[in-house]
Amino acid sequence: MARKFFVGGNWKCNGTTEEVKKIVTTLNEAEVPSHDVVEVVVSPPFVFLTLVKSLLRSDFHVASQNCWVSKGGAFTGEVSAEMLVNLGIPWVIIGHSERRALLNESNEFVGDKVAYALSQGLKVIACIGETLEQRESGSTMAVVAAQTKAIADKVTNWDNVVLAYEPVWAIGTGKVATPAQAQEVHCELRKWLNQNVGADIAASVRIIYGGSVNGANCKELAGQPDVDGFLVGGASLKPEFVDIIKSAT
Ligand code: G3H
């Protein structure tokens, strides 16, 4: 089965109402390949989700940057999967390395979150990736396999999961993985899925790359056989995000 190219824009903790409207206007006016060719999802901060959803063109979709691990209730400051569904938000990013590192989200907690979000009908962009220290010590695959296993342990249906490989050392640093480095990990991840989850899932799950993707480096990365798209941070706040979407073709 052909894997449709996927481009996600993670706006992280950025933006004012005016800035958000400006980004949406740029996206709405952009000429990009059709939805049959590329799936585009942007992820504003919680407070702007409904605004963006209401203004954004209908062929692009919206993702939350996180959600709570179980049913909502007495969890001050959290946003539940049920609330996202209620607002018509179809996607959620889970397990971003910034949350893993700054908020101590463990592999197991991320796996639980992915499973709960899926159970409520959300589609999930599940993030994994190694630190520079882990890469330099030769444990990249062990780390990303353990992160993926914690998700695989809790998930049986992968139809609504996109796996985002984001090496921590490449995030926000301007130090993008080379196309060969990205392809190597994506290929190994697909092999891991083949051996541990199933051949059909390994063939169909989209594995996207994130970490200093921009308008200049996206085309070569997109040309790698196991790179099925991108999760873009900084450049998703800029007009060059449109060029990244266009790298689908
Ligand atoms: O979720 C996106 C990643 O953290 C990549 O961020 O493109 O700013 O390096 P970046």
C-alpha cells in the first residue's frame, strides 16, 4: 500500500492571535499538491486550536500538541482526549522529546497516552528519537526501538498512528540529520515493526522525520524511500512551510 506523504507543523508554544491568523492566511492562499498526494496537519497551542480550525482551509487539519493519559477529571491544567474529540480536533502529537525531557514523560506513559488517545478516536503523531549522547554511544536503534516497543505494547491498530522520528540533537539546532542518517533509522524502524508488530503494519505505517527541516533541505530528505514526510517545528511558523509541503511531489 502506498504511504501518503504527511507534513505536520508543530507550532510549539509560539504565537499571538494575530500571528496565528497570519500563518493561517499564508497556508490558505498556498498552492500545494492535492490531499490525495499530501496530508497536512498543523498543531497550534491549545488556546488557538478552535481559532485555527475555524479559519484553516478544509483540506488541512489540526492537531493538539498533547493530551491527558486517561479520561478527564480532577487533573488541573490538563486537556483530555475527549475534549479534543468534542471540539472536532482529529489529531494529537504525543511523546514529543520536549515533553519527555522537560516533563519527564516516560516511554510507558507515552505508550499509555497513545493508546488512550486512539481509543477515543484521535489520530496520533507519536514521537521518538535519541539524544546526541545516545547516538554517540551507538545506542540510537536500541533507544528508538524501546520507545516504539512501549507504544506497540499498548496499541493493536496502527491505522491512525504516524511515527515521527525526531533525533533530539537535530531539534531546533539547525543541525539536520543527513538524508542517509534519517533513511538508516527509518529503514531500521520499519524492520523492527516488521519483526515485532507485523509485515502489513511495517509496510503501511508512515514514518516521518523531524529536526531542523526547512525549505532548503526538505527535498533531499523527502527523496529517501522510508521518509514519508516531516514534523516541522521552527519552519512551520514561516512561509517556507509551503515549500516543505510541496516536497511531497
Ligand atoms: O516537532 C517538531 C520538532 O521538534 C522539530 O523542530 O523543526 O524546530 O527542529 P524544529
